[in-house]
Amino acid sequence: MYDFLLGHYSYWLTIILLCIGLYGIIFKKNLVKKTIGLTILQASVVLYWVSLGSKWGATVPVLDPAYPASDVANYLNPLPHTLMLTAIVVGVATLGVAFALLIATYNRYKTLDEDEILEQIQ
Amino acid sequence: MRTQFESPIVLLGSRLLSPYIMLFGIYVIFHGHYSPGGGFQGGALLASSVILIRLSGGRIVSRLQVREFFTTPLAAIGVIVYFGTGIVSILFGSYFLDYEALPFPGGLDPAALRYYGILVIEIGIGIAVMAILVMIYDHMARGEDYV
Amino acid sequence: MIETHLPALIALNFLAFAVIIPLFGIWKSELCQPLATLGAGISAGMSLYGFLYYLNDVPLRYFFGAWQPPVGIEFVYDGLSAFIILVINAIAFFVLIHSKPIAVREFPNKLMAYYSVTMLLMLGFNGMVLTGDLFNLFVFLEIASLSTYALIAIGEKAAPFSAFRYLIIGTTGGTLYLLGVGFLYTITGTLNIIDMTAMMPEFAGNSSVITAVILMVVGIGVKCAMFPMHGWLPDSYTFAASSSSALIAPIGTKVAVYVLIRVMLYLFGIELLDLVIPISYVVGLLAAIGILYGSIMAIAQDEMKRMLAYSSISQIGYIIMGISLANPYGFIGALLHILNHAVMKACLFMVSANLRMKEGHSDISKFDHTYRKKYPWTMLSFSVAAISMVGLPPLAGFFSKWYLALGTIEANNWLFLSVILISSLLNAVYFFRILEKVYMKNPDADEQVPDEGLVSDEVKPSMLYPMSIFAAGLFLIGIFNVAIVAVIMNMFPAGL
């Protein structure tokens, strides 16, 4: 049991981050705080993927004659990292669009509180 | 950008820094395919050098460096460089973005062809990223025209 | 040459036009709309060519950068993706022809941005349909979603706020999908769909795979407005500009449904899906609730675009229900309904756009019998699409519902059958009340507007013809449904 808890520590951290992100998205009324929750949610998934590629005692995936490539245990798995580079770029683009929409919303309603905006729309 | 005041120290400092940042950005773009760096990072550095002048000098001074008008076509040209490379490899009988089919002169071996093909792509990405980041800054400085 | 490169060219054509439009748009903003229409037209033409020539052929696989899968990224052009690509590109082509006067009127100084983003949207959708790689699918999903947020934000006063809410929900969905793909990658070590399908039977019943299925279905369910995840849809479609909603409503949710088909029926297969928990039944049940919920909410709406949005939720429910039945009739019904609903919804949103263009509103409570004289063709198209929506023969909507009903009977699922029948009645309630207002005089009205002297005041031909073509298309699809079904029969996933 103790091994199970300790051995999966990166997953536990991912789960905690995921829950914090979802909490921010669902319960926070301020739209900027919602966006922050969204970013935390994305970060948790990115960290999960990055943790997939890591190995104990392995080195960075650049070919080194001292470590033969025939033994995969010598090198980290670079694929999740490169994929997450793309996912981070996607996340940044989403963040940019979100803030642009927030600026437009603020110009129209002069507030960023969800309840007040919904009241004004009604 | 609504109210401006002149500060010679800030402007002079930015003018001193800007070319070096730009040079470093170009260095990062050109070394991106075999060392850390690349089009995104280099483009962001180029954009930061342009935006530095915009922040410190205001609209009139920055117009001397990169005009607001030029950012949109520049971004499109960056993407076209990327896209055109892919189309050229299609025209020379291979798949999209297959650098080995690119018609570089000199009879290079496939590894070298890939080396130069990625360089072309990185230059295209660098131009596009720079232009788009500057464009975002210009739009935010101008504000929204909703009434 | 074009044969080998067809899958890539269809999608990349949109990327080319997305950058050509700003280049020309700076010079002359009137060029944006013709260029966008040209781009969609070229892609639609290529899709038609590909559809006709590779109908029963082996799937066409395109390897980007000549890297062989599973290392490289590939595009797969098989029967199903050819069908969906043809539907979405053809609809985009007609909607873009239709969009010019609305765009000039509703957002005159944003033409270049609008049409450039439209092309990016279509790039995202085409990529989602064609790609054979799960992570690549996520990237295209996000491209399409980001473009959708931008298109929705161009609109009425509340549009940016509703786009923001969609962004929050949609990005959460996309992130959950990514997490699901991560689980699958941990288990199989590959991201290529064909490669992963071959490995799947080894991992039957594995708890990671089950979790991945649930996460992916929830993530895609957000995008296709499956019942509990539909909250973003009504506001977005209502407040967006008329041309945006006419483009997004028929295409956006359909592509997400296509991804759902790919994941549920092709990647996992129905046996593996239902091995531990009956996921397909749960999905079908949610779809059934969505059908009833959408129909009932649509009756309560007074704004036509909002009513159509709720109707979309209900119609998406039909398609998802067809998938969840997982028998040949259900599959035929689902795919036929993707085509029918895309055409019907495009037609109906164009009608609402035409009314907004001429009357300045699309409020159903203000409709009266003068519309019949003022807009004869618009109202005729509306009637055809509405009757098809309700599902009367020989219009297209009847046949997809017929196959869905056959599917429920074959699955001995009487609950779903009764949902389909009840929902048809509810559809009739909310569409026929508009027809009643338009085609019959209101005897309780205080002052009678005279019929005489009203002349036809129709919109421009560029707006009228695409709408009429769709209305006529509903007849054609209905009459030639046997041919379409014969095509769909070739696309069955393995084990169905």
C-alpha cells in the first residue's frame, strides 16, 4: 500500500492538479479565475504526458557513443515531450483567444463577474 | 498608446538593445535545426526586439522600424514559405514536406537535404511568429472598436 | 499525380487560401469572399472527384514527409472519411456563397479576418476527418475549436461572452480527450489509429483502456453537444453572426460525431467497448434524453435561431443513438442523418439569416401571413426543410429516421423506438407553429394586414440560390436514398 502511494507520486500530483483546475473552472465566478483554472487543467495533462517519457537512470535523447542506442533503457522517450511541446503551443493559443474574448466582454459589460454579465444579458 | 511622454534614456537604452536582441533571434533561427532553438523561439526574440522599440518610442518612432501595415503580409509570407516548401517537394515527385526531394543544387546527400529543408522551414516559421506577435501587440495597443 | 496527393491537397488547400486571403484582403477587402468561396469550391471539387473515383477502392494513405507510419503522421482517405469530407466541403461552399451580403452588413470591417478564419476552420475540420493519428486529431480539433470561438465572437453584443463559455467547456473537453489519448499511449505505445486498432484485442478489458474510452467519449461529446455537455450550444448559435452560425451549425457538430464513430466503432470496436461496462448503452441513453430535452426546449423558444440550436441538440441525439445501436441499420441511419441534418440545418439557418437580413429579426412571435407573399421562396425552402426535419416522405429526413427506427427494432430496444416517434411529434409541434403563422391568417389579430398589394421582396439571388439548392437537395436525397445507402454499406466497420 505504501509502495503504491509513493511509487505513483507523479500521478497523484497530476490528479490533484486536475481537481484544482476543474474546481476553478466550475466554482469560480470570476472569468479570469476560470481561465486560470483552465490553464492548471491543461498543465496537469501536460505533466502527465511528460511523466510518461521519463525513466530512472536514463539520459537525454541525444545520441552519445558511450550509451548504445540498442538498449532503450539508456535514453528517455522523447515522443511525449515533443507532443507536449505542441500541446503547450495549443494551450497558449487557447489562452490568447480566451483573454481576447475577455477584453471584448469587459468592453461590453464593464465587469468580469459571470453572474453580473448573465444578469445584464437577460 | 494614447498618452505618450518622451524619455531619452529609455529610448536610447532600447535602441541600443534592440539590434542585439534581433541578431540573437536570427542566430537562434539559423541554429535551430541542430541545436536548441528554432523558428518559434527565434521569432519570439525578433518580435521582442520590435516590440521593445514600440513600447519605448511610441507609434511615430516605431513606424521607422516595422510599419503596422506590413505585419499581416509578413505573417502570410512566413506561412507561404513553409507551405511552398511542402508543395515544392510534391512537385518533385514525393510527399508533402519530404525534404529529400527538394531541388537544392550541388547533389547533396539526403541527410544534408533534410538539414537545409528544415532550415527553410524554420526561417518561414520565424518570420510568421515575429509578424504575428507584433500584430497582436499592435491590435491590443489600438484597442477594440466596439461601441 | 493528383491521385496520390488527394488527401493532403483537400485539407492543405484551405491552409493556402487562409494565407492568400489576407494578402489580397489588404489590397481589396471585396476579394475576400470570392477567394474563400473559390477555396471551398476547389476542395469540394477535389472531394467529389476523390469520392467518385475511390468509392470502393482500397483506402488511400498519405505519409507526410515520407515517414512511414507508425513513426510518421498519415492521412487516411477511406470510404467513411471521403463521404464526410464531401458533405462538409460542399456545405461550406454553398454557405460561403450565401454569406456575402450578411457579412457586409453585420461586420463590414472584419471581412478579411472572418474569411481567413473560416478557411482555418475548414482546415481543422478536414484534418480531423482525414487524419490517421490520435494526437494529430487533437491538434486539428483545437485548430477547429479556436477558429470556432473566433467566428462565434464576431456577432451580437453577447457573442464574445458566449464564445468564452464555449471556450472554457470546449477546451476542457479537448484536454480530457488528450488525457484519454495519453492512457492509450501508455498501454499501446503508438498513436497511429490503424496500428492501435490491430493491437486493441490484446488489451481487452484493461482498466486503462476503459478509462481512456470514457475520457475520450466525454471529450468528444463536449464538441458534438451530447446531452449533458450541450450547454454551450444554444447561446453560441444564437448570438453568433448569421453567416457564422449557418457555417458552424451544420458542419461543426457533425465532424465531432464522425470522430465519435471513428473512436467507438473503428478504433475500439463494439465488443471491446461493452466488455466491462455497457458504454454504448449509456451513450445511447444520454442521446435519448438529449433528443427529448432538445425537442421540448425548442418548443419553448421564441427566437428562431435559438429554436434551431435546441433542435440541433435533439438531432445530434439521433445520430449518436444510431451509433450506439451498433447494428447495420443504426449505422446507416446515423450516417444518412449526418448528411440530411447537415443539409436541413444549413437550409434552416440560411432562412433565418435571410429573414434577419430583410426584417432585422427572426423572432417567431412577430411572424405573420405577410411573409408568405413577401418571401415566397424563403418560406418555401423553410417549409421543405421543416417537413423533412419532422420526417415525412419523400423528403430526406424520413429515410434516416426510418433506418434508425429499423435499427432500434433490430436491437429490440423499444424505449429508443418510442423516443424517436415521440420526438418526431415534438418536431412537428415546433415547426408547424411557424408554418401556421406564415401560411394562415391569425383570426384573433386586432388589425388585419391586407394581402393585396404585397409584392415579393426577396433577398439577392446569391442568398436565394444556395438555400433553394439545399431545399431541392432534400428531395433528391430522399428520392435517391437507395444509392446513398448502397454507398454507406461499403463503409461498415469490422465486426458490425
